[in-house]
Amino acid sequence: MTAKLSDSLTFHRGPALKNRLVLAPMANDQSHADGCVGDDEVRWLVARAEGGFAMTLTTATWVHLAGKGMAGQLGISSDEHIAGLSGMAQRLHAAGAACAVQLYHGGRRAIALPGQRPVAPWDDAETGARALSTVEVEQMVEDFILAALRAERAGFDGVELHGAHGYLLAAFLDRDNNHRSDRYGGSLENRSRVLIEIVDGIRTRARPGFQIGVRLSPERWGIDLGEMRELAQRLMIGGKIDYLDLSLWDCFKEADDPAYKGKPLIDHFTDLPRGNTRLGVAGKITDAATAQRCLDHGADFVLIGRGAILHRDFARQASADAGFRCVERPVTAEYLHSQAIGPAFVQYLRTWKGFVAAA
């Protein structure tokens, strides 16, 4: 029997979810320049927890200053970040939601530090990024592991590794460009080694019940769909992660790769063996019917981004009303403020075509 949006969901590790709706990790620029938590960041997340989302994921949170991608982006590279994150976790739990930190390094898409170049798996002429040495890659793996342990100390239920959208972990998966000659380039096994080593390190050093998720995207940025199917299955049946989060841009579009035409993108992953691992999907889900359709196609849960921006209580409304649809866009800044969206987040959303009405 197909699950309903209002059904609960258990995981091999970590708390059960009260429904199948999860707040997607959303860039929002609402924290401080040093990476410490901002009040508007907490307000945004707590409002979604109060609005019925079973789990809230933070914005992409940098594990090293060189990986910071936005001026007001959340950080977790130092023990100094723990106090603010701890307060956030306490409030999210009090509001009835599980919570996780999305761990990230911007790589060649990061803000260059003064006098330094951004970093990548290879020398990238387009962005000016330089290739990391093998020793630096090993340190980056450790940076992710230490960040996860800080999230654990702060009281979060788990972490999600951001391996999508061309950021550093995804760049290692780039078949077109990652031709490193060390153990981190060339074959898919080598290109995915960074991700696997981070998962292994967290699983070894965190408490047994700490939850680990991984976000992947199956296309663009040099990513090959066939390879991502292979990696997704390896991760899901490997027993070390608890969920896979697929960022599909549009769950029901056809694949870009001609070899995979003929069925929705989501179906290329829901048919894979997954062991005890749960499978979540994200991509243009702004109404209850589309969210339910994801479950009908075999997803275990659905991650909501734009819908959660437009309605702080999207989860509650979609669970209760099969006909629920988001408000039409564009919306006014005033409307967004009413949904617990701070000024910096509104300014960022103005860069999205047709999302915010002209002032």
C-alpha cells in the first residue's frame, strides 16, 4: 500500500518522523559573517517545525571558512559555533521536529578568501580555483567529520552531506573534469572515495544512533546519471547512511541523458534496492498532489523548498488537504515577512526569476 503524506516513517538510526514531509536545506543568508547563527535563521527554521514539518534541515553549513558560499551563511567549522547551534537544536526539538545540519564546502563556487584562490579537485580556469593536494583532500575529509561531531555535540539528530549542485563533494564526482592521478580521481570508485571516507569517519566516531544522510544530484555539473544510479545503490545498500536525498530540480521531468529517456527522473532511483536506507526526493513540489505523487512513485519522503518558503505550514496543510496548492507567484516582500522570512532571505529570493514582486 502506498504511504500517505501524513504517515509516520522510521529510520535505521535517528528519530522517527511524524509525517513524510521534510524541510529541504535552503540557502538564506540569515546568519552572521563569522558563521554564528542569526536570529532570522532560527526563526525561519522554527516556524517550519511549528508548521508541521517532521524534520528540518539547516542551510548548507560550511565546514571550513574557505568553503563559505554566501556572506551570511551558517558555519560549523569551529567549536565557537556550537553554542548557537545548540540553542537552535533545542528550539527545533521543542517545536516537535527532528533536525539535522547539512554539511557543505563550496569548493570552486565558494567566496575566495583575501589573497587566496578557491579550491577544487582540479585546476579550474573558469573560476580560478586551484587543485587541492592529496594532503589537503585528506584534511577536508577530516573537516567534514569534525563538523559532524560538532553537530552531534550541539544536539542535532544527524547530518546531511551536500554532495550535489557542483559544490566540492559533487565536484569530486564530476566525470568530465576530475582526472586526478591520486586515489581521489579517475574512476567512479576513486571519485566517490571522499564521500565514502567522510561517511565511514562519521559512522566510526559518532554515537551509534547518529543519523547520516547524503544529498546527490543526478545531472549537470559533469555528473553522469548512470554513475549516480550506481553510487546511490552502493550508498543505500551499504548500511552506513540512513537516507539518500535526491535533488532532482523537477522530480517528474525526463532525464537529460538520451539513454535514460522515457520515464520520470524519480523512477530511475526508486527502482533501486535500498536495504534499510530511506529515499527522499526534492524538485518543484509546490502542492499536496505532487508530493503524494512522489510517494506513489516509491519515494519514502519528500523534501520541500519553495513550498516551505511560501507557506510556513506547508506540511500541515498538505497533510490535511489533498487539494492544497501554494499561493501564486510572484509574492510581495510583505507576504514573505509574514511567513517568517527575514530581510536578507527576501533579498536573496529577489534573484529568483518571478518569485518576489518588484518593490
